[in-house]
Amino acid sequence: SSLKIVIMCSSAVCYVHFYLLTCDRVGYQTLTHTFFPFEYEAPPLNAMPSNDNQNRVALHKGLLAWLFLPGFRHRWAKPVDVTNASNYLGSLEGVKSGDLVQIRLALETVLVKKTEFPKAAKKELGAVVAMFVKSVLPNAEKTFVWSHSIVSKSKINIQVKVWIFKKEALESITTAITQSGARVHSVSVNDPAFLVPFFDARRTAYRPLRYWYVAAAVLFVAFALAFAWSETAWRKEQNRSIRALRAELTDLAGEAVQLRNEKSKASKDIATMQTDMEAIAIARSFYEDLFLLNTSLTDDTWLTEMRQTGSQLQITGFSNGSVSEVISNLQSEGAYTRADLIGRVSNDRSTQTTRFQIDLERPR
């Protein structure tokens, strides 16, 4: 909550600070010129955007200035329109002691020149304009004051508008205002395209502005410290959370290794059990075959060898009877679906027995 209060107070002070700086007519025209130091044409408020992209930028910035910084500061300064530079005292009749006066010179009182310069001269436009004025008017630096603004530009050239006013008349006007006990706010030309005043005393005329500078700086520092403190606390909390998560991750990694080992051991046990079960199944099948052969063969028949491969069984033995009777006895029980004699039958004359080799197949 304290951080929110600091942010709100800082925002309010910054708003008032810029309000004091930029809300009069001249402040509107010099707003973006102050914070964005490049030259452009500043059209009046009721002007439509031209095809020139630079003019559109100026108009949009000017409109934003009027939307977010309403122009009430001009009420603090008393505007005085001077239509005749030679007889300016008549225009100053309403000025009272303590007033803050904003002099607005009519276009008829100034000399206006339009000229073109190469586009490359834009970076040093002030010095180039000064050379131009000195070439047009003799002894211009001691006799005249001037201000300039870019009117339009092309790919090659830029067109510049220059306002020229007599320095003696300017000093006479400011001296007359000072002698009457008033203060000079600024001396400018009543032209929407006019950017930089001939005489600008706004920084000293508005004394409270210095306090707003200090207040804005103090609140900015307080905001920065509060933000840094909150950021540090947040970082510390995040670091604690990260450390806790890393410790938990280490524990989980150890548990994962243990589970992996247990799984490997279980897999080995399962493989051993499967091997044992297969061996048991083979032994069971073997003993079943022994039982079937024991019930199928007569007492005068005996076996010397048995070979089992899946459902097939190969037997070798001797019999006192005929081999056909042995095969018939094996098939009579229905335990074997096939009983085939392998090779030739041999007779042993000494024992009066017949040796045989039979291939049997059990039902699947």
C-alpha cells in the first residue's frame, strides 16, 4: 500500500510539474521542441494534417499536449497584443504593478523572411540562419533579434521561416514593463508556427517552479528507493523460493534414482520369475508327456531317449512287439495328433527286439 501511495504522489507531482511548464500557448508550441530537440513545423490547433509526415508528427504531439496538459497556465500571465512596435505604450496601458505580462507581437510588427537551405544544413540550422540574417541585414547581430522554424521540407531542401524584430524595440518593451512594476513572461509572435520566443523569462517568472523541481526530484528519489526496496524484497523472496525449489528438486532427483534402481531390480526379478515359469512350464509339459507315454505304451516297450521342442516330441526306444502296434497305442489315447515313424526300423537279433524312432505332436 505504501508503494501505491508513493506512485500516486509521484504521478501527481509530475503532472503538476509538466502542467506548470507547458500549459500556456508558447509552452504548447515549444513542448515537443523542448523534449525532442529537432525542428519541425507547428501548425495551429484548427489545422488539418498536411501530406508532410513531419507536420503530422507535430500536430499529433501538439494535440496530445492539449489533451493531457490542459492549457490554463496562460491565465497566470496577462496577454498583451502589440500591433505597433513604435507605439507600444498604448498597448501597455492595462498593465499593473505585479502583473505577469506575455507580449504577443502582431505579424505586422516583425520582418518575416522565407528561405531555403540544403537538407544537410538541418544539423546546424541555427548557425546557418544567423549567417543568412547577417547577410540580409547589415549589423544584424547588434540591431535585431530573430527566431526561426522549418516550414516544409523536401528530399533536397528545407524551407525555413525567419521572424526578425528590432532589438531596441524589444528592450524598450521589456524595460517599460519592468518600470511599471510588472514582470515579463515572454515576448513572442502571434503566429502558430512561431516556436522560440524572442525573450523568454518563464523559468524565473514562475518562482514556484523551482519548488516543483525539488519536490519532483525528492519524490522521484523516494519512489526509486521504495521501488528498489520492494524489488529487493521481491528478489529475496524469489531467491528463497528458488533455493527451496532447488532443494526439493535435489530430493526428488534422489528419490527418482532410488525408484529407478527399484524398478530395475523389479524388472530383473520379473525376468527371473518369467524364466522360472517357463522352466516350470517345460518341466510340466515333460512330465505330462512321460505320464501319457506311460499310459499309452505296453510293458514290452521301453524308451531310451526323449526330445521335446514346443508341442513336438521325439522318442527313441525298443519294443518286443511290432512298431505299428506302438504307433497305434500312442494315437489311441488321443493325446497326440500325429505319430510318424522316423527312418527305418532295426531289429536286434540277440534280444529279439525292434528299435524305433517316432516323431509325435501334441494338440496346441
